[in-house]
Amino acid sequence: MIEANIIELVTNYLPNLHDWNDALQQLQMHSQTSLQQLHLHTQASWNVLAQTVQDPDVLGQMQKSFNNFIKSGQVWALGIGVVIGYMIKNLTSF
């Protein structure tokens, strides 16, 4: 029931509002319980909505990071850590 109220508020009131303060005031006027539930479920999401994307090339960023991972030698550290960890696991398991 609360989810239906929240969906109704989002579809009816939010498109007509100019900022998030007005949106929160509308939610408070509608139902204090709905606001608390919405705040608990979307507490971390509010900041994500307000961020701007500087470089939208996500795959390019991943490729650049992976190439840096290989060139910097971190892949060797990962491989050695996995092998040593596997050896220690086998030595300590009975």
C-alpha cells in the first residue's frame, strides 16, 4: 500500500516540481510514514541522482583501467597472491 502511494506521488507530483525540496514537502504533506519509508529505501540514491557524468565512455574507462592493471604489474601480484593463498589453504586444511 505504501509503495502504491509513493508511486502515485512520483508520477503525479514530481514532474510538476522544480526542485527536490518541493518534492520532499509534497511527500511530507501526503504521508509522514511514506516519507520515512521512502527515505530509508532511497537514502543513498538521492546523491546518485544529483551527480553529473564527466566522461560517459564506460567501456573505454574499463579498458584503460584494465590496461593499467596489466602494465603496472598488479596482475602478477594478483596471480602470486592466488597461488600462495591456495597453497596455504591446502596446507592448513585436514
